Amino acid sequence: MEELKKLKIKWTASATINIGNDKKILQLMKESGCIGLVIGLESFVQENLDGVNKKFNNVAEYKKLVKTIQSYGISVLSTLMIGMETDTVESIRQIPDIIEEIGVDVPRYNIITPYPGTPFFNQLKEEGRLLTEDWYYYDTETVVFKPKNMSYETLQKEFYKLWLDTFTFKRILRRVKTSRNKGLKFILEVFSRQHARKFRKYGKIKFDK
């Protein structure tokens, strides 16, 4: 990072939420021009995280660590997986409010996708829960398996609704108002809103047999 300082550029990167525990690294990142981190929070349900080998993510510490990272002028762009084994309609609909409570700058959502060769894929195949093995649909925005706590049609609908509910103008303005990097924040929010609006035209997914 000492070399990055010499370049005098602004940059972003990916990291785990636990980087919020390393204030020395955060200071170096700030001094070298880091303005944003993409962080895989993945879920707000600890049981979900434990089930996908992400026990190092501690939901109880999310808010504190996000605030610490932001205190160095670094925005937090989080990714979350929807449709995990303990997810319900109710828990999914709570996500926009939790995002605001924790203080994430810009969230991004993906449907958990069982890629071939992963334990999750093998589990779903063994349980007869895969809807298709046509990889065209394995795009992280299409439900390709039968969830535990709802129909796959409901999960697809809730995924679209989550995007639209998160990126209303009211929520965007609240998040931009509290951001340290308002320029970057506004650009990402507008981009995400446009991405969310595309879901309005989506209908029921019909897999080819």
C-alpha cells in the first residue's frame, strides 16, 4: 500500500467484514486512496452463515465493524445471498430495514446458486430439489432449486421485491445522506436502482424440459 500512495489514485477492493478489526490496515488503505470495499456479509442469520462455512462472519458484530470501516472514509458495499436454508418470506422482507440499521452504504443481492461440484449442489441433487441443470439459468438471479421454506416461485418473487423495496428513492436518499463518499454512493445507488427496475418486467420462470 505504500506504493499505492505514490500513485495518488482512488481504488476499491474486496475484503471480509473482519477487516474492520484491523485498524492499522484500514489506516494504510485510507492513506493509499481506498474509497470502498465489497464485503460478503451473505446473510443476517447466523445459522445460514454457519451452514455455508462462513462462521467467521459474526452477525452480532456487523454493525460495529461496518461503522469502523466507514470511519476511515471507506464505503461498505455488501453482497447478500437470498434463499438460504433458513430463509423465510418474513426474514427476506426484513432485509432492507436491517441494511439501514447496520449502515451498509450500498447492498447487492444474489440468489444462492448451487454450482456443480459444490456441497450445496450435491445436497440438492441428492434431495431431489434441483429444478434444472441447464447452466443458462445459473446466473445468481434465477431460482434453480426448491427452497425449504417457500415455493421457488415465491422466492423468485421475493427476490425481485427485495431489490425494488431496497432501492426506492426514499431509502436511497437516506443512505446517501449518511455517506462519507456521497459521489460514489450516489452513482452506485442510481445504477442499483436501474438494475432493480428491470425486475418489474420479469414474469414466471419456465424451465425447458
